[in-house]
Amino acid sequence: MKKVGALIGWGIVIYAVMLLSWSLFAAYGLTDGLLPRLGRLAILVIVATIAGRALRFDSWHDILPYSCVWALVAIAFDGAFSIPFSGWQVYLDWNIWIGYVLVLLLPLIAPYTRARVRELGPEHSIT
């Protein structure tokens, strides 16, 4: 069964964090160049990995439906916030599509970022 709150909620969180980080960068004039782009990429990697880990799944197969919905949430919010001001041209920028693909793919690495505790036999017991 799908975790409905996580299905939509983490999509909103990812979008909100990225919007806030972009606003912060813009407030300080850091919108162009490699450094701001790498900074936003690092933020996206962190928040998307946290979202994927929060699901507590052991396989990327289980995370994929969630990350698909999270990417769709980002697409929908970009439309809701941008289309009234700039029209459909927002979707013509290849940079934005890279962001959607990263939102789709980055959570899939989450199971590989957790330390796994090996199950040891009784001969390795501390007691």
C-alpha cells in the first residue's frame, strides 16, 4: 500500500525547498554561473535523498512510483506558478527538465545511502 502522505507531501517539500533556495540565491544575486548551479544541485541531492530515505524502502523499485509523483508535483507547481507570468515557455527550457529528471532519479539512490547492519550469527554475540 502506498504511503499517501509521502506520495504528495515529499513532492511539496522538495519543491518548496528548491523554491526557497532559489529565492535565497536570487536575493544575493547568485542566479548565473557554475557556483550557484552547483549549490542548487547539492541542495536537490540532499533533499531528494532525504525524501527517498524517509520512505524506508530497501529497493529503488519501491521508491520509483513516489519519485514519479514528486516529479509530477514539481511540473504542476511550475505550471501553476509560472504559466500566469511567462506562459508555457517555462517548459521550453532544458534546464527545468533536467531538474525534473533529477527529482525522479535522485531518490532512487536512497537505499544505497543507508548503513546496513549485517545479521551475525550467535557466535558473534557481544554477550
